[in-house]
Amino acid sequence: MPIIKIGAKAPDFELRDQHNGKFRLSDFRGCKVLLSWHPLAFTRVCARQMQSLEKRFATFGKLNTIPVGISADPVPSKHAWARAIKVKQLRMLSDFWPHGAVAKKYGIFRKEGFSERANIVVDERGRVAWAKVYPIKELPDVDELLAVLEL
């Protein structure tokens, strides 16, 4: 399945964050939502990706955007990892069970059992406004994301 198309209705989902809190995409209508997919917790590039979002968390807020990190790791792993990399504000969602179900809906689940490294922006109406898949070892440029969100 190819990555979800720009302009498509973003599939709604409910996942748990690193604190076991519920996150439902449709609850954030009226805001943009950045779905920042990372393959696996406790890996260097993924840590830097989440830390870059944490560092610019206030800037995302000024752009009416809720950033979230998502991977197929279970909630306890996300919790331990968030503490280890000092992520306090960013919600890190677990797409663990059914394993990778949300990544599959967005067309970014890999046969290896984890998601692509990707950023998908859902607009205020719940439509996909922007999407990009990155090489698995490449750190996404947070300034590129902010430029997209300013449009």
C-alpha cells in the first residue's frame, strides 16, 4: 500500500501515549496535527527526531499544531525511552497492538515490523496536508516541517 495521498481524509485512530493516556486524532479538529513516525525507540536517529520536536514544542503550538511521535513500540518502552531522552511535553504514541495498524492505514508500515521514518501533517479539517517519507537513517529537518506548517 503506498503512502496516503495529499488531500485524503486522514484515517482516525486512538492510541495510547507514553503515560498510557488516550490520544484520538479526531479530538484535535481545528488544529493541525504532525504525525512524526519513527521506526524504533532506543535508537540514535529516532531519539534525535523526538528531541528535535520536543525542543521546538512551543513553536509548534504557535503554529496551531499538535506534534506527536509514533512508533510500533509498546507503551512501557515509550515511557522508559521518553524519560531516558528527556522528552516531557511531546506525546509519544504506541502503535503496538494491533501491531502497526495505524501505520498500515497510512501506508507506511514496513515488512520488517516497524514504520517508515515519515512526517504526515493533518490539517484542521482532518485531511492530509503534507507527507514525506525519509531514508530510514536520515534525521528529518524540523525547520522544513515548520516552514510547511507556516503556509
